[in-house]
Amino acid sequence: MDEQVAVSGTPGRSRGASTSSAPGVGSELNQPTVNPTAADKASTSTARNRRVRPTWPLYVLFLVVAGVVGGTISWGFLSDSLAALGIPDPGAVTTAGLPSLRAAGWMIAALSVGSFLASTFLISPRTVDGVNDLRRAVLNVDGTLAARTGAVAALCFGLVGILMIPLVMSDLSGQPFSVAVQPANWLVAFEQVAVAKAWLWCSIFAFITGVGGLLTHRWLAQPLLFIGSIAMIVPQGLEGHSAAGGNHDYGTNSLLWHLLFMVLWVGGLMALIAHCRRLGPDLDLAIRRYSTIATFALVGIAASGVVNAAIRIEWSDWFTTRYGLIVVAKTVGLIVLAGFGFLHRAMVIPKIRRDPGNSRLFASVAIVEVLVMAAVVGIAISMGRTPPPPPRDPNLSYMAIEMGYDLYEEPTLTSVFTMWRFDIMLGTIGILLAAFYLRGLYVMHRKGKTWNHLRTFWWLLGCVTLVVTVSSGIGMNMPATFSMHMVAHMLLSMVVPVFLVLGAPLTLILESVDPGEPGRPTMHDWVKAMVDNPLLDFILHPAVNTIQFIIIFYVLYLTPLYDLMVSEHAGHLIMNFVFVISGYLYYWEMIGPDPTPVQRTHVSRLAWLTFSMPFHLFFGVYLMQLQEILAEDFYTRLDLPWEVDLAYDQLVGGGIAWASGSFPLIVVFGYLFRGWLREERIVEQKYEQHAEETGFADMEEYNQMLARLNQGQDMHQDYYAAEFETEGEPTREQPKQQE
């Protein structure tokens, strides 16, 4: 996954010439119009005297450490696990192989995420003509090697996912691996075992990401590959101990945060080790950027870990149960890793800043740190093989099993605001969005720049509305009744996006963050590349954007998809994200002050909005007239403590979709109509100003033409074409009068 590259003289220049070490990218990197980055031009005597060393032996070592630790602890707790599950011993292959392979798999996934993080944000690409135009930028050799490492790691993680399917089946059934791997058992696994299906989805996302990473080496594709590498771990975050039993909404959401921060922290450091051993350029810049990410990751892992542990075990169980002892060991490992982080900030990073070419200390400390990380990952994996203590309330209701909590009162106009259960996923995102926006305002203030206070109001209102929607009684009752689901849907897709779009976050970034120097792009340049890229241009095309916004209603509610998703926490999580993202894209193109790939007129946007409004109205009316009860079995089994007429509740939900779905569109219509009138006034004012500056010469000439026409003269003179004749060119000859 990582190759040795011959280095002589200036590190950046020598690798720029040695493109043969990166197969498949020489044609792109050798273009004469591509200039090296600023750091490529810098060299030090320390870098000249060092040899590039391969990193793949270290990767293997990290995987072995994680696998051995995970497998050893799981083997030691085997008897408890088998007794809890009530199944026979599946054999040594499954007993030792499953936790070992899973631990190694997570390290591979982290390597993929970290490598694409490096190729996207940590390693500066080669830009064209010394300008940070990332649309045409290609990865330099170090970025190419990082991207290729991420792609190969993704493919390896996909293979791990495929191999995990029979291992999981063997583990749950007690059958030997040789039996579970037979084709007939694969079908059973896909139909009945949720963890097996999750691994299948992990493999699908991993293979797509891996193949995509091998096919392109342009920077513009790297953010998508980075997102794809994160997507391939999400299915596993939705399964396991955290996704079952009471409070599984907290458990699942906290685990997703935990995994995200883990792969960013561990994978980013592994990618930096490789970049350092390759003597890559801009090491000091890459370390500074990663240091910020690592700090957030450390805090996020600690917070999400505390939440996840608190809902599984009592504090008294930490030292009295094997599961608790594993949690303690993991906590100690996290504290040790925090010490490594302090060491980096206090000693290593300052030395790198003083001497960017001397990276030996950073590499040495980072390697030891990743070894500790690998051991902690192995410890964490063993938790999945160790039964947690008995639940605090063994008599969970069906409602608590399906939703994670119980409801005790019927939602009313007032009670939905007195009930509260903080949503760890979207609620946290809402708070983070507000914090980042305020941080941007602080930077603007320090620069002496001004910002529209109304935009700040809209953004913060959108963040508050998002948090309240998912954390109040609205969000709590969203899985329980169709009417409250539709209230949340309308707020998340019609109201929250409008507020957020009017906050103009991209404009704030462009104003608060300075463009990077040539060859060292910053967030300013990343945002410009995102706005001007062809994929976003396609998505924000009025036809595509309108269809994606409308079709969600019809595909979700008029197909079996809603019945499938409403009974799973993962389904609600996916729906909520889709609602917000779809609405944001739609209203960004419609009314957003932020730049878009193509700036369309208000008249054009009014026409598309007018086209879409009947579809929203028809959808609400259709729901009100629908005789079939959506997700009837699920809603019936919940057995809510108040009487629910499912048919009437669905009628109310359809009315909410019709009324609250139409109102925001009407408001947006008024906003666009007002903008159209403003455009017309601006055009009129420009015309009047031009007329005053020219002494109304156009009007006088027009009146003279009318007078001549009235007298039968100049019948063939094209008055309107005259304004398009350029100054200094001869006027067109009049056609001869026909005899």
C-alpha cells in the first residue's frame, strides 16, 4: 500500500520527477502547466541525507497488535459469552478469528479514512499555473500514494467484510466455520442476521470507494472518496450491543460518533506517519491541521464513550464485572493516548516548526502512539464478544425495545415542548453548526470586517429549530405516530433548511478565511472548489434539484420503504439526514445568498417553484384520501398508552403535509417574487440613469424614427439593430428599393 521512492536532492522536486513510482498518474503529474507546491521548493540538509522508508511493515504491525489483543481478550472471556448466548463452541477458527479479524478490519478502515483525509486536506495538491484552482489540481506524488493507500485499504476492508459474514453466522449459530461458509448459509445470514447484512453493506461501500480511489488522482474526487470511506463504517455503527435494548437511540448515536472520531484520529496519524517516512512536503502544515482534528477527536471519543458506557453498565459494575474491566482498560488507554497528544503539542510540533526537515522525533512518537491505539482498538473489539451486565430494567416494553424509550402522554401543542430527550446525533450537529458559525463571526470581527446580523439570526434560528425538532416531544413522538412524523418531516425539510440557507455559511467562510498561498490551499479554496465543481452544478440544476426534492415524498410514503424504515432507529436516522440535506440543496438554489455554480434569475426560479407546488399539494391530498394505513403493524405493536385511531392520525398527517408543506413554498414564492421586482427596478433605474447621462438621446432618436415612418420614410431602417452596431464600424447599407 505504500512504496519506497528514491529521493535525491530536493525532496519535493525529486519526487515530482520520479512519477514512475506512482503507476497510473505519470500522465497527470508530468503536465508542463502543473507547478509544484510551495513546500516542494523548500529543502533542508536533514531531508537530503535521509532515505525514504516504506510504511507497509508498520501497517502490518499495527494490524497484528490490534488482532492479537482483541483475540486474546475475547478468548479469555469465551465461556461467559457462550453461556450468555446459550450456544456451543463454534471452534477455534471462529473463536479466535472473528475478534482478531474484526480488530484488524477496523485498523484497515481507519487507514483508509486517514489516507483519504490526508490526500484531501493534509497534503497540498499540485496546482495549475501557481493558482489554487482545485478544479484542475492533481495530487502530487505524496498525495497520490496516500490516495492509493486509502483505496487499497478500502478494498481490503471490503474483503474483511465478506469474510466476516460466515464468521458471524458461525458465531451466532455455534456451527463450525467450515459449515457456516457454505453457500446455503450465506442466504440465511442475509435474511436473518442483521450484523451479516451490515457487513455486506460495509463491503459494498468499501469496494465502491476502493475502485473509485484507484481510477482517479485528481483532487476534486478526493472529498467524495473521503466521504465514501466514512460511509463504509456506518453500517457497523448501527449494529451490536448499542443498537439493542433500552436507550438504544443513545447507544447507536454515541457509537456512531465514537467510530467516526476513532477512524479520524487513528487513521489520520497512520497517514501522517507514512507521509513523514516518505519525506513528504508540507509536513509542518499537515501536522498542524491534523493536530486540530485530533483534539476534537479525543474530546469526542471521551464524551461518546462515557455516554455509551453509562447506558450499558452501572458505575458500580466498572470494577466488578468483566465488561466493566474492559471499559476501565479502554479508559486507561485513552488517558495514555491523551498524554501522547500533549507530548506532540508541547515538544514535537514546536520542533517541526523550527526544523520542518527533521521529522524523526514525530515519527518515533507517532509509531508508539499508534501501537497503543491498536491495542485500545483490540480492547474495544473484545467488548463485542463480552456480555454486558444484566439490564437495569429486564422487563422492557415493546415500545422501549423498538424506540429505546417509553412514552407516557399523548402529544399536544404544549406537551411536545415540555418533553425532552436530547438527540445525540442531529442535536449535537446543530450545536456544532452554531459554534462554527460564531467562530467565523469572531474571526470576521478580529479582521475588522462587518457581517449582516440578519444572516446570523437566520442561521442560529435554524440551528435552534433543528435541535428542538429532534430533541423535544416532536422528535420523541416522531417514531410513534404518523402525524408527529410528518410534523418533524416538514420542519426538517421545509423550515430548518430555509433558515440555514439564509444564514449564508459558505459566504461567511469565504469572507473569514483567507485564500491560501499558491500551492497551499485553505478552507477558502476548498469551498470555492466545492461551489464550482460540475457535480454540484448537476445537482443544483433546477430540473434535478426539483425532482430530488419532490421524489422523496413519493418514494418514501407511496412504496414499502416507509414500512421498512420506520421500525428501525437506523431508518429514522437516515430519513432525518435526507430530509435536511435535500431541503438545504433545494432552497440553496432557490433563495440562498451563497454562491452557486450558475446564478439563475428570479424569474427562472419562480417558474420552477410554480412547477413544483402542485406536486406538494397533490401529495398531501393523496395521503388524506389514502385508505391503506402506512406501517400499520408497527404502530399497532407499539401499544401506546393513549387511544390512537391510525386512520384518523394518517389523515391528520396528510393535512399537515398539505398545509405546512405549502406554507413555506408560498413564503419562498413571495421572496422570489419580491426579488424579481427588485431586479426589474434595478434594470429600470439603470435605463433611466443611462438616459439622463445621454440626454435622452435614445428616446429622441426613437421619436424621430416614428416621425419618419409616419411620413413614409425609412421603411426599411432597422432601428433596434442600430444599438448593437459597434462604434467605429460602418453602418449597414440599406437594401435597394425594389422596382
